[in-house]
Amino acid sequence: METSNIRGPRLIIDRKKCLDNIEYMVNKARENNLIFRPHFKTHQSLDIGRWFRQYGVDKITVSSLKMAYYFARDNWKDILVGIAYNPREYGLYEKLSEKCRIRLTISCPEAARLLAGQCRFQVEAMIKIDTGYNRTGIKWNDSNNLSRTIDYLNKNRKIKIRGLMTHDGSTYGLSSREKITGNYSTSVNRINISRKNAGIKDLIVSVGDTPSASLAESFKGVDELRPGNFVFYDLMQHVNGTCNFDNIAVVLICPVIDIRPSSGTVVIHGGAVHFSKESLTVEGKPVYGMVVPLNSSGWYQPEEKMYISSLSQEHGIIEYPEQKHIEGLQPGDLLAVIPVHSCLTADCMGSYTLDTGERIDHMRQQCQDAEYPL
């Protein structure tokens, strides 16, 4: 792997692993007769989006209206904006509808009422159902507010209710495959109760977290799959059993800037502004990334596990269990670290380098205008 031109923190993608991850999830959706609408919030890259096209993907999910504009510029024609509808962006939704088929997300009766009063263009709506994550959406057993939401939307003939969606992000914090699949089954059962209560023919059910999409064996009661993190995976997914080590397609390479043998630590230029502050608990302690060795082919699984134990804005402190691991290191050496949460690390870094040395795009580099022009 080419590293001679690396001066500061650099986010590296293994293209082959990334493509393998995409192919795996595309095939899983196809084998289970699911609509595949991957979430592009993880990579936020036109170049990586085009890799998905190679496998026949033509529908996507994004996490903001700004991101929808970004991908619409690259001729993505079927886009679900996964964040809850913000009435202040109505005019931008309307403008985007001239470029592509747009779906928006309604998470409460009040938003439905406001959209119904505003909407002058043909649009499809997905109603967000909270199946246990307790973030946004109508509670799965709240039939009253679900009925109110549907009634408001039905008052405007421009709006078509397409289905119900959920994102149960609590799976990211679960510690085993069994807990993840059990949580997934509960979530699917709950959203299907909501579908029954809605009383509308042909509503689809859309689910979207990577742990469930990766581990579930049955998708009964599900019509659409929207995972995102799987394109890279990360340390969190590896620790909870969602992926194998060899599925992890991204590392952050950081220069050593200080060596402290007396405390058994090494300091890298790689801090919260690069990794984010997302952490995992390993053996009772918070960790912010795992160091992995490099060779000419990329990175590989270490014999002994060493972690970032502390982050400040620009600095990361790595604890080494034995003195021998520090011997031979010097400032300027490069260490590769698997991030805890690749979605946040990619967003923090805002740029990518392939393992071949080629640079590819990220939305942060090219999408600066706050009004999201096409």
C-alpha cells in the first residue's frame, strides 16, 4: 500500500473490500426479494456511489436534503431523504422534485399537517415508526397518532403515502449476534403491527440498520432494506459480531508525534476532529480505535490488540501493553487505526485516498453552498 506521500492523518479505503461488501449486500437483498435502497450517509461520495451502480443499484437513502442535492447532481433519480421533514426546507424539496423522484420522511402528525398545507408537487411520503430506538417517529403502538398522521397526509392529493420505515440504531450498541437478531425480530414485529393499524393497502415496510441487515436470515415482513455502514464496516461492527475483520474496508493512517516509554504510550496526530469522539467499551475501558499493522497489501489483524485510550482535539494516545511494542518507533512513523464508527470518521475527515494512492471525492469537498443548488 502506498504511504510515501502521507504527511498528516489520511483516511484510506481498500477498494476491493468495499466492492465485496457492496456485492454481498446487493446479493442478500436480491436473494430475499427486497428493494435495496442503501444509505449513502456513510460514504457521502459520488465515486463510491458509482461503485453501487455497477451492481445495479438505482435507489438510495440520504441523511439530509443537502446530501440529496449532492447525489441528484450525479443523476440519482430515486432518493429517500431519511431525516424527518423540516417545513423550512419545503421550497428546496419542491425544486429537487424537478430533478428526481423524491421521498420524504414524516415522523409526527404535526409535520404531516404542515406538509399537507404546503405541498404543491407530487411527492411520496414514508411515515417513520419508532420501534424502540426512542429518537424520532411515531411509537409503534400509538395507533391514534398514526391515524392522525395518515389523515393529514390524505387531505392533500399531491402526497402519496408509500410506506412505513424504521431505523433501530440500538443494534449498534448490542454485544452479540443473538442480541442483534433478537432485537431485529422485535422491531420487525412492531412495525408490522403499525402497518396493520394503518389500514392502507400496499404499504411497504422499510428497515435500515447494518447490524440487522448483515446478520438477519429471515426478512419476512420486510419489503425494503436501507443499510449504510456495511460499505466500510468498522471496529464497532467487528466487536459486536456483525462483520469479520477482513470485511473492514477503511483505516485512518496517522503519524506518530510523541513517544513516552515511561508511561507506555505513543501519541499520534489523530484526534477527535479526525476520528470523532465515538467510543467502545473494551475490558471496562473506553477505546476510540484499534491499531492494526500495515504491509504492502494493506492492513491485517494484529496478534496483540492495542487501542487509542484517549482523544483530544488533534491528539490520540495509544496505550501499549508491553515496552517491546514501543521500541523502534519514532516520530514520523505511520500507524493505521480502525475507527470505532466509520460513518463519523468519514464525515470528520471529508476526503478519501484509495489503497492505490488515488484520491476520490467526498461531499465536504464539493458541496459548500448552504442552499444546495443543483
